[in-house]
Amino acid sequence: RDPQRRIAASRALRRARPVQAIPAFLRAMRDPEPAVREAVTEALAEIGHPALEGLVEALSTQDASLQHYAAIALGRIGDPAAAQHLAAVISMNRCTSEEYPLPLQAARAAAYALHSLLRSRPESIPTEALRQICDVPDVMVEKPSLKESQAVATEIGLDCGLIRDLARQELSRRHFS
């Protein structure tokens, strides 16, 4: 019940049998304590490729907090196989409200992971994933409007223009190579 004990347990599991601990770590990503989620995210990132399937599955949930931590771990792992799924997280969270920032955080983590991949290993990203990245929307945030005529104002919470441009550049390079 104590968060510090859960963090210590995740560290012990990580040292003892990391691959066998993947299911427990994936469950712990839903822990109510952010420090526990951060510790298991770190552990899953260290485990690397064997954790990929479970982390990709976590991206497809409707739980924005889980998506956020899974995207962070996948960004640290840096496997191009996750690119299409990371792009889907941005699309899935394309609109949120100022009062509920978790979808924006999930989209930012996914965009950061994609940006890292597009900068370091663009040639390894599957073509279909690049096409999907070209289509990711900016993430819009609704907030109460200061104007009496409008109930809500919408502004860009995450501009995805750079990752779209990087994906287009890689597609263009492939086309002309």
C-alpha cells in the first residue's frame, strides 16, 4: 500500500528478472501514485524490446495516463516499430480541455518519441508509419473563453508541424533515392 515500498519492489524486480517482470510492470503502470508509474516506466524502458508489445498495447487504451507513460518508455527504447502506434496516440488525443490535461500530456510524450525517432533513425521507420505521421493533427485545447459571445475558446496545445515535416522529408528521400 505504501508507494515507496511499491517503488522499491519495482526496482528489485527490475534487477532480479526483468523479462519475467514485464506483466507486473505493465499492471503497475496503472498505479495511482505517479512516482510508482515513473519507476516502472523507467524499468520497462531499460528492459527494452521485450517490453515493446505490452507498451504498444498500453497505447491503444483510452487511459491517457497509461498512454503517457507507455509513450515515454517507448521513446526511451527507440524502436521504430512503435512509430505508427505513437502517431495514433496523437490522433486519438487531438482535442482536450484545459481542465483535463492528461490527453495533451500523452500526445506530447508520443510526439517527443516520434521526434527522437525521426531525428535519429528515420530510415528505419516503416513507410506506412511515416504516412500516418504526415497526417497527425495538432492537438487542440479548449478553455473557457473570455468573450461573452463564446463559451469556449480553442487553441493549439501541441503543434505537430515539425514531426509532419520530418516524416515528409524522409518519404521524399525514399521516393527520390
